[in-house]
Amino acid sequence: MESDFFDNWTTQLRKGILEFSVLATLRGRRLYGYDIVKRLGNVPGLVISEGTVYPILSRFKRDGFVTTTLVESNEGPARKYYELTPVGRRELARMRGAWQAVRDGIDSLSEEAGS
Amino acid sequence: MIRLTNEAQVYLDDYLSDVRSAVSGHSSVSPAEIEQDVRDHVFAALEETGGQITAPQLAAVLDRLGPPAEWVADEPRSIWKYLGDKLKPVGHKAVAHIKALPGEAYQAGRGLAARVRGLSPDWRLASIAFGLFALGMIAFPLFPAFLIASYFVARADVALARERGETLGARRWLVYPSLLIVSLVLFLALAAWPIGPAVGLSHEIPRTMKGDVGNIMHVSPKAVQPVAATYLAIGAVSLWWIIASMIVVRWPGVPGALFPPFGSKIRRIDAAIVLLLSGAVFVCWLSKIDTAVRVTQEVLWQL
């Protein structure tokens, strides 16, 4: 029972921050899809199924948050690179603000409880 | 350069088929793009291994990608995809029933089920649509029922192809027969329905009054009813077409939704031309309205 609750909670938490993390990964750089997945995979517990990232990228492209460019590769087929659009950068800034506010709020709650 | 063993290739094709199935019908994402991204991911992940890739090596990469069904589980899906998923168990039950049939019927049914299952997923719906249409032609008294079933399957195929960003290609020859017939009947019914009430109204002129009405209209008593019916029908149809074309000018997606895929070729400018022509006919019709008013007054007075 307790385990079910915790699993469900971590799943919901992960879903919410994964979209933010995808945009954050692209901040100030252009990355290939596989690179994005690998970088997100380095964050412990963030990506359970690597494939989850691709529908998010597709949705961001449709929403105009990211744009793609095909770049020829020496190692195989042309690679599709993602980068943030001005709309995506604005959205990322808003998400960062919201994330910091929530994090600070929770930290202060924890400090109150600890003191 | 990476090469997959036959077993690994089948494994990858199955997985990509699951990806297509899981993400199609979700309007917020592009299934074709996701499939290509996943394919690129797999090849990028296997680049380090190099050479010939075996099924277990591929399985390790696909395991990390995870089950596609979980990727977009919470997102809304299109009604066609939803119906497709709901109907899948019905299809499986039908196959189970076929397997339970005795003797030759079992063999024939099993062969048919195997052929449908063996079709590429892209061609499956189109083939079923044409199969239903052909069955309707063979069992002709049941043609309307088979035609309607074929029409809905064909519409599902067109909707899925659009969602995947694909063109129908050669598949269109399998889905067009039922789509064309049903769309044509629906279009004619929708375009010409005002003729019925207009002709019905013209029959309201009492037989005893046809002489007087004929004098007002400057026609013989015998021609009163046909002329009145024609006049009323032209007025009603032109007025209806003005309304219908205004709707299409305001919402150009309506014809595409009603008559896919043919209706999507109708553009706002086409509707504007129909609006102008219908308006011109209606103005001509109005030029004779005084005669119609006098006839109406005469009929009402006599009644």
C-alpha cells in the first residue's frame, strides 16, 4: 500500500518535471535526440523509459517551443538536432521561475519542520 | 555501418509497429516523427557496438526505451483510434469464433483471418474497407449495409493516415469506392433537400383555383403547378446554398469533415464563388416575388 502510494507519487512528480528538464537541457545549445535522452538519463530517477522523451519533443515542436535541423553525419544517417525557439526560451524562463518558487517554498516548510 | 540480423530486424519492426500504434490518434504529437526519432535513437545507441547487431543486443536498447504504450498514456486520443482500440477485442473474438468453426468453413475462415492478419498494418484497414464493399456487391440485397460499414472503415483509414501525416498513395483505390458513393449521396441529399418541401408547397394550390392563379402568372392552368414548383424550388435551393456557402466561407474545414478526403479540396474561394452565384440566382428569383405574393394572397383569400 505504502509502496503503491510512493510509486504513484514519484511517477506524477517525474512527469511534471520531465518536460521542464527537456527544455532546460536545450538551453543555449543544439542537441541531437539521442544526446538529450542520454543527458536526462544522467539525472537519477528522472527518466525511467527513455522513449518518453520523444513524444515530449514532438509536442514541443508542434507547440513551437523547439525547432529542428537535419545535419549530415559521418557515422550514419543525417541527425535531427533540436534547439529552443524564442517562444521555448520564454516558456523555459517561466517554468524555471515556477520551479524555484515551489522549491524555495518546500525548503522553507522543511526548515520549519526541522527547527 | 550497422547491420541487423534477420531476427533483430523483425524485432525492431515489431517494436516500431507498437510505437506507431501507441502514438497514433494523439493529435498533440506526430507519429511519423516519433517513429523516425526512435529509429534514429536505436541506431545511435548501437553505433558504439558496430558490426552486425543481434536480437539480444537490440533488446537491451529497446528495454531502455521502454513500452511505447506508456509514453503518451494520459493524452487524449482521437475518436477513430479510440473506436479502433475498442473494436480490436471484437476482431479477436471473431477470429476465435472462426477457429471454432467445423471442417471447410473453419479452413476458409481461418485462411481469411490469416490473410487479414498478414497484411501490413498500413494496408489492413483499406483492405477491410474494400473487402466489405466487394462483399456488398456479391450479396447485393445487403449492399447498403456493407456499403455503410465499408464507408466507416474507409473514413477511419483516411483519419489515421492524416494523423500520421501520410498520404494514402495506392491505398486510395481501396477506400475511394465506398467513400465516393456515400459522399456523393450525402452531398446530393444535403444540396438538394429544399426541393422536396418546395414541390410539396406547390401542391397546396387548390385545383379549382388554377385558372385564376394561371391568369396572375400568365400561364395556362395546366402549367400552374409545375411553374410554381420550379419557382419555389429555385428560391429555396438558392437561399439554402447562400447559407451553406456562408458557413463554408466562415468555417472552411466543414466540407473536409463531412466528405473526407474529397471535401478537403474545397477552399474558401470556391465557397465564395458559390455564394456569389447563389446570390445572383436569388436576386433574379426576388425580381418575380411580386407575382408570388399575388398568388399567395389569392390562394389565402379564396381559402
